[in-house]
Amino acid sequence: MKKSVTVSVDSEKLSGLEMYLGQKNMKLSEELEKFAEQLYQKYVPSNVHEFIELTASKKPSRRTKLTAPVESENQSEQ
């Protein structure tokens, strides 16, 4: 599951950043995701990486609830 992070940035700096990233066909959100991954790799110990990967792979996938079919009026009258 992904979570969002809010960061405050000066509006002029943000506009400039988005403009120059756009010239290189890059997106700010993608660059921030890459940087967040670099921070994770740098500061979170490798044994914690392994634990997170193990717990993530053991989580059962969410199943959608199946609902019972509704009987038609003709069948219920019989």
C-alpha cells in the first residue's frame, strides 16, 4: 500500500522545477518517488528491508465479498 506525503515548497521554485523537468520529459512525482526510495535504501537497515518484504508477501490478498443472487419475484411467489 502506498501513502502520500505532503511537502511545502515555494510556489516560484515549484513552478521552475516543474517547467525544467517537463523540458526533459520528467515528472516531479516520479522524481520524488525515486528520491524516497533512495532515502529508504540509505537509512533503513537491510534486516528491516527483509522483514518488510516478508510481511508484505505474507499478507493475504483482499477478496471481494460475494453476494447471494437475488431471487426473482416469480420464483418467490411459487
